[in-house]
Amino acid sequence: MAEEKFYFEHGVNANSAFAGKIVRNVQLAEEALQVKLTARDAWVLVEGGEEECERALGFLEELNRRSGETRIIQPDFEQLLKAFRDHHEGDLQKLYAGKIVVGPKHKEIMPRSLAQLKYLQAMREKEVVFGIGPAGTGKTYLAMAMAVSALLAGDIQRIVLTRPAREAGENLGFLPGSLEEKIMPYLRPLYDALYDMLDFEQATSLIQKNIIEVAPLAFMRGRTLNSAFVILDEAQNTTKDQMLMFLTRMGYSSKIVVTGDPTQNDLKDNEKSGLQHAEASLRNISEIAFCKFSAADVVRHALLEKIINAYSMKNV
């Protein structure tokens, strides 16, 4: 049994290093790293096997370094912990190097897994990118970040965000309200991501000027989108014909990103998802990339990974 005491430096304390949630995050770290931690304001006592203690000390050192550079929030803490838990701490510098800077406040958005890093690299290099995996893996959010970054850099002239308005058998024609009121619930996740990256006034102005357009997939028919970053979200709910219609909207100097989760298919039983058909049909085209995510890449609440894995088990 080894015992080591780690002292924080550069004005960092245990509260800031553990994202302001010492009790909860100490428990998470103990479970992930298989050690016992006793945290005080200026230090943390680490007890456990020699190898486990060494890994925990490395984790605390990285927490100290990051806390000295920026404010640690819960997703940052969980990302670092997951990297050390899975013996991927050597990949952290690669992730830091892949960050995107967006918005007037120069918000830094950093990939939180190697899968996210590969996804960002694909969006930088390929004309068409598919991001496929469970909810919470950052597929849509990172695509939005790349789109906003490209717009502010002048690489494109507009952003088009779309998704099929098909949820659990509902039909827009039977819903009450105006067309805008009908489609808003389906497009809200795209707006949420957008307003997280831009000031409210700036985002609203870009939408009013139609520089950023958010619309249901049916509105894409017959259009050619030049110099645009086009994102199709919830693509598992497209049919084969809808997917073909969408992909053929691509114009010159444009980029298309398609995101979806095959396990959340709301199509009728006899309808094949356009997302699955596209993956089977387009996988050998060099200009197109398919990026896969798993429960291990979930970057929301730490409990989500366990929930997704539980629901993915056979015979459940």
C-alpha cells in the first residue's frame, strides 16, 4: 500500500481543481482510479497500490496544470478523469491541439475524445462527413462549432441547419399552430447549440439576415447551396430518397455534415433509414468520411455512458 500527498501550486486549490464539486468528484476519481483520496484546500492525500497512486498523482498534476490556465468545469474534469482511467492520458495534448475557437469571446471548444478529434479532422479535410453514434457524443455540437468558425473566418458565406420533422409518428400537418410554431420544437436543439457559441444579438442578427438558416429538411428540395456549411441532424429519420435529395443540394465551395443515431430511428418498420443506406452505399468514396462514436465518447453527464451501455446489452 502506497501513500502520497499532492500539493497544489500556482494559486490552485482543491475546490477549483475538482470543478467546485469536491465530494462528488472525489468519489468519481476514487472509483475510476481505484485509490482513496482525502482532499483538503491545498493538498490531496492519495492511498492505494503503487501503480494506481502513480496514475492518480499524474491526474492531479494535470488538474493542477489545467486549473492554472483556465477554469475547470465539470465536463473538463470528467474528460481528464476518463483519459487517465482508460490509460489514454498521453492523448490529451493531441486533444488540446485540436481545439476550435469560436465567437466574439473566443470560446475554446476542445474535442473530449479521440473519436471527436478524428471527427474534427475529417470536417477540416473532407467535403462530406457523417457523424454516427449515440446521443451526447458531441456530433451536432462540434459540427455547429466548425460551421460557426468557418463563417466567422470568411471561409463560407452561410450556414444551413436542417433536420427531418418526424418524431414518433407525428405529422406536422396535424399539429396546431403556424408553420414556424410547428417546426420550432424540432429545430430547438440546433438553436441551443448556436446560441451557446455566439452572443444572442449576433446570432439573432445572422438568422434575420438569413446568413444562418434553420429549416426542416422538406425545405431543402430544389435548392443548390453554394459556399455553405450544411448540417443535417437526426439523419436516422430520413428515408433513402430524402437522404439522396439532401446530399444533392451540395454546391461549389460547400461542406456537408450529416449526424445521426441509428438506435433512435422513428421511421415506420418497413422503411429503411437513409443514414444506414448512405453508409452502405458511400463508404468507398474518398471525399466522404464516416466517423463512428460509442458510449465511451459520451461527453454529457458521466452517468449517460453507463445508461447507454446498459440499454445496448443483449437480451434486455
